[in-house]
Amino acid sequence: MNMGQIVARCRRLVARASGRRGQAGEPLVRPTEPPHYHTMRDGDGHLIWEGAYDLYPLWSAFGIPDDLRGQTVIDVGSASGFFAFECEKRGAGPVIATELASVAERDVKANRQAFPRQQLTATPEKSQSDIRELIAMLGSQVQLRVGNINEPLHDTLGQYDWVIFGSLLTVLRNPILALEHVRALTRGRAVVIASYLPHESRAVLSWVQSDRPFDWWLPSKSLVPDMLRAVGFGRVEEVRDFVLRHRNGDEQHQACWHAFP
């Protein structure tokens, strides 16, 4: 058993212990605040930690093949790094995971700056810490880069065979600018995952009425391919739609598209 496996086993034991209750009914191990964004598992499928979102049951909805040998990948806004590490597991390399430098870089509505800490699913600082911990634990070659998709990341990071852009359109002030930068990163294809308005057939972008300061827009499903073509993608294919469930029970209707230059 190598060091990474030993650490993973220790984490599983801690996770089991957290389910036991003390005399007052309190967990012996309290959850992290803010929590991990993604549930993560090691290469053998063993649980490392639980997160706000478990994407493993949804893997087939993303249309990413099991063999990525010889393919380069960038995971934009990687959070805990689910896509980055899963792509590396399938042979991709190099794999880049990007995250914001800090929570201060999030697009925040000026009239919504004060909000409860519990409304944060995870912070960029926490996500960076998660990725670094996983790199060390798994002996991974995933490279963490600090970057903001509101900026032209391709100027410093180049282009990739697979660009993964997951669940970010809602939290960006200027989604078209971000998609232009996704297009500039893309040599092969972009995997674009987005929440959408489930009962709207028109091509519309809806203002999100929310107390969270970083919620901006929700597109209709028919609008997303139009947005992708408007920024220069020549072909757009829908892979699948699905329901994304938060650990607290909240649900979002989402879909995945592959966009090709």
C-alpha cells in the first residue's frame, strides 16, 4: 500500500466516524465550512470525501470518452477538480485545472454584497486547497493554475483538445465574454454544461432573482447553442440533459453540449 492509498484509507475511516453521534447527538467529526464542492473518489473508486455535488452517477451525461490518451484537457473553474482528475484517470495529459485566486474575484452584484456564509457552496481558496491535497494524495500530474475566464486565459495557457466549462454561465456577469474565451482555448472541442430554464421554449436569458450575490443569468435550453455559435463555434451537439442534485436536496435542470471550432 503506497502513501496515497494510506491517506485515502484514513480519510474513509474519518468519514465513517463522522456518522457516529456523541451523547448530545452531535457528530464526532463536523463537516467542513464551506464544504468540498465535489465528492471525490480515488482510482479504485474508494471514497476520499463527500461534497456538495456527486457527479460520478452523471458521468455518461458529459460525453467524455473513457480513453483520453494523447489528449490535452483544461478544466475551467475546476472547484474540487472532479473533471480534471477523472480525465487524467482516463489517460489525458497534460491536464490543467483553473480556479479563481480568491472569493474576491467572483462577479458580485453591487447591491448584494452581504450574504450568509452558508450560501457559499465552496470558496476558490477551498477549491485550490482541495486540488493541491488531491494532487499530493493521488500522485497526480494535474496542474493547478490560478485564472479567471473573464480574462483571455488562452494568451498564457494556450489551446486544448478538451475544454471543460461546467456550470459557470449562471455566475458570470458577462457570459458571452466568457464563452469567447472558452472558444479561444479550444483546439478540439468544448464540453459546456449549463443550468437552464426547464419550461421555456424561447431563446431567452433570464435574470436570476436570488439573494446570492453571484447569481446572474439563467438561459433557456434553446439559447445555449445559439450563444456557442455566436462566439465562433462551428458545430454544436447536445449530449444529454439531466437533473443536478445538491447534497441539501436542491435540484437544477442542466444539459451538456459539445462545441467544435
